[in-house]
Amino acid sequence: MYTFTNQFISDNNNVEFLKATMMGPNAMRVSEELASHLNINENMRILDLGCGCGLSTLLLTKKYGASVFAADLWISPTENYERFQSIGIDDKAVPISVDATKGLPFANGYFDLLFSVDAYHYFGDTAEMLPSIIPLIKKGGYVAVAVPGLKYEFGENVPEEMRPFWNDDIERTIHSLDWWKELWRAEKGIEMVDIREMACCKQAWDEWLSAYHPVVAGDIEMMKAENGKYFNLVQLIAKVI
């Protein structure tokens, strides 16, 4: 399942690239697992929403040859363009700055697929987000999302060992598979195709904990406390109808 990612990190230079660009659980590995449940090809136009530093974009362009609009709020298009040039995907990847909560600057029916890894939970946790992005995707196209999640909703009963790491942002954004299922199934413009816990959770998190990002030190302590008991990765795939 992870042939591209494993081959990529077999090169020490690529490992350094990965450590410098990860912004959460290894987005390349998560993207490869999510993409394995889709029929992606070189004729597709994809919106990679919340692409970060472009690890998901790299996977979509290099492995599948797709044309990708790499959209992010936090990473500048210039930074991503220079990165895309350095890894040879600037002919396939268009970097753009967007804030998904304020509307996206694309024509209706423009994309075959909306793909989002390690990002959708930051802006897609409301009933309004999904219906705002569905029109951008062709009828018969797909929305595919992978987000960090919980094995069950904590509610007011946050486990004692997790309380030092719990805050309003985490409480708002990190949810269970059932929570996401209920939110998406309320939307009439899609048909749910797949929702599951992802197999790569532990490996993607372990790889993230080796990254150079400044928040990693805190996440190392959090994952020690979590010890495999509470976190997962949630995958959602829906067809636009």
C-alpha cells in the first residue's frame, strides 16, 4: 500500500526533506493510504485543500501524474512554488493561498477530486463547510479526507493523562469516526462511499515525531501519555451526486 512512501524514504536526502516539511502525522504516508481507495489518474484535476508544505501534492503528482491545485492558508504560494520547483513537480502543481472558511476561488464543477490530509479538521468541523465545497467538484467526483481522530468522544470525561495536552482547539477539531460520520451523512449532496480508521496511524505519527517542526517536542510527550489508547486517523470518502 505504501510503495511510494517507503521508496521515497529509502533515500537519506528524502528523509531530511520529509523531516523539514511534515506538519503533522506523515502526510505522504496518510495520502498514499487514502489515495489507494480512489481511482486517481493523470487526467484528473485535484484540489489538495490544506496541502501544507506539499507532501500530499508530491504524492498525487509523482505517483499518479494528476494536475493538482495545492491550496493552503498557512504556507505561502511562493514558498510552495519554490519547493515544487526543487522536487520537479512545478509543471503539475499550482500553489495557491486560500481560506476555506471564506470561500474558494474556483468554478463550480472544476475538480474531479477534493483531497485533504491532516487539515480538514481545522476548517471542516461545521455543517456549513461540506455544502460550500461540494459544488466545486464534478458530479460523480469525490471528496476524500483524512484527519487525526479519536477512538471515542471524550466529552467532559477527558482521560487524566490527556488533560495536560487538551485545550479548546483540540477539543473543537479532534473527533471520533462516529462524529464525522454523523456530520457527513447529514449532507444531501453526497453519497458516503467509505469511512474507516486508517491502518497507517501509528507509523504516520511515529514519523511525525522525528520531524523538525517546533511543536514536535510537545507532541512527543502527548503521544507518550496517549500510548496508543485514544488516537486514530479517520478516513472519509464521499461521491458527489
